[in-house]
Amino acid sequence: MKEKYVNSKTAKPVKAKKAKAENQEKNADSLLVATKKDSTNVLAIEPDSLNASGDLDAHESAADGSNAVGDAAQNDAGMPALPTAEQLGITITAGNVGNAGDAGNAPFSATVGDTINFPVTVSWSVNGSAILVVPTSSANAKGILQLGVSQESSRLVKDGKEMAQITFNYKLVMQDTGNLNIPAMRFEIPTPMGQSLDLRSDSVPIRVDAPFNAMPFIAGGAVGVCVLLAALWRMRKRAHLRAATAAKNAFENALREKMVVLKQRVMVADSREWLLELEGICKEYAMHQFGASACGIAAKAGDAGMPAASAVNLDALVADGKLDGWKPLLEEFAHARYGGGKRDSFENKETWKLAMTLMGIKEED
């Protein structure tokens, strides 16, 4: 009887330990099953990742120091710890993506008012499983407004492994200038145990500049062209003025020389010829002063083949009021042409002085 009692006492812990092991095996089996209902993807966790976490070993060591009732209460009170995204081979990249897991660069610069497409990609090794990725945050931030988001799924083979990925395309509009940041995107992956894996992308900096405004440059260019044209016009006007002044001075100098020569001959020249020569000088002055068209001599002079100055009608200019005070001088010319006779040299000299005054020529000292 004593030996049987010992045997019964020693058998009891063995049965409890066996019952505990069966319970743990059932819990582990429930974690390894992945189901898919109505196109909803559920995370499939592989046994290796769970064994790596050491959950089963921890429960076995705890069973050695407690009874079967305490072990069951512990299993009912707490859930096994989930493996990390890295252990499950899940990666997340923010920005332009070329291949699964290869992140490019998001646009580093933009302009106020620009609308950009900002992709965030979640990728994983397929191994016969699929997952459901749920976005839990938005890309709204200071100076950045999210207009919408779309998603697309794809599969590819990389390094001999089949990879699956889901890309969320965020449509963003830039509202402010400066060094802004596209915030980190948050996602959840539901699991059969009622818990969710949390994923988070990196924040991406972006430089937003003010839009280029060409109007100041156009206005400045127009003003510059106007200033340049005004300067050219003034330079041309000054050049014409200098040319006209030089021509006027040259004509006055030539006319003065002729009058000086005429003054020197007043004592010896025939008075009639001298007065007619003075009349010719006066006609040159009138044509230069008023122009050939004002004198009405261009056609006649061309037809007759004579110098234009000789065809100037001084009487008509006096009658038109263009030669004010010239009437006494014209009377002297008429007397020399039609009256004849010899005149004293002092009288011709007075006529010379009158012509110099009327033509505005000053005798050099």
C-alpha cells in the first residue's frame, strides 16, 4: 500500500505537465493559422518567428515551478508577444520606389501650388501568405495638405524570392514656402490574435520655393529698353543739332568771308556790279534761312539749269513778311539793276552795313 501511494503521488505531476504541454501546443497551433475571408487578408506568422521569441520556452520553465491551475490562469490572462516587422521580413519605404524594398528619393524641391504624388510602399516576402495593411494617419502637416490617397498592389521576384508590396500614393499640395517635412505615415497590420503590428515610415524633408514670377523681369526689361531708346533718341537729336549748328556756323563763316571781301572792294569796284553781287549774297542767305521750297524756286531752278539761289525772289519774301526791314535794301538793288548810274563808295558802305545787320552777321574784330 505504501508503494502504490508513492506511485500515485509521482504520477500526478506527470499528468499535469502533459496536460500543460498539450494546452501550449494548441495555443501555438492557433497562432500558425492564416485565414482569408471575403477578400480580407490576414497576417500569417510562421512558427520560426514565434519560436525565436522564446514564448514556448518561457512557459515550459514556468510550468516547472507552478501547478497546472496556475499555468492555465496565466495563459488565459495574457497573449503571446507578437514578432516584430523585421522578424517577419516586412519593410516600409517612403518616397519614390523603383523595386520592392529599394527606396528612391522623394522630390526634394517643389513650388507653392504644386501637386505632387508621394508614395509609401509596404513590402514583404510572400511565402504563400498575404497581409492586410490599414493606413492610420494622414500626410497633413504645416504647409502641406493631403488631397487624397490611393493604393495599388503588385508582386515581383527579387533575389530568387517572391515579394509582394502595397503602395499608398498620397496626393499632396504645397501651400507654404520653406523647409517643410512630409510627416511619417503610420499603418496597422491586424492579426488573428486580436493584436496589430504597427508600422511607421520615415519623415521626408522637402524644400518649397515661391513660384517664379517673370513680370518684374519683363517690366524691368521694358523699362530698360525704353531708357535705351530714349538715350539713343537724345544722342541722335544732339548729333543732328550739332550737325545743324556746325553747318550753320560753316555757312555763316562762308557768308562772312564773302561780305568781308565785298567790303574790301567797295572803293574800287563798279557800284552797279557791287550791288548786284551783294544781292546774290542776300539771296543765298534767304534760301539757307527759309529753304528752297519756301522760296518756291525748286522746280524753276531745275528746269532752267541755274543755281537755286539766283532764283530766289526777295520781293516775294518781303511781301510774305519773312524778310522784315529788307525793303530799303531791295530798293538799292532795284536802283542798281534798272536805274544805273554811279554811286559813292560811302553810300555802298552804308548799304553793306545794313545788309550785315539784316542777315545777323557780325564783323570779326
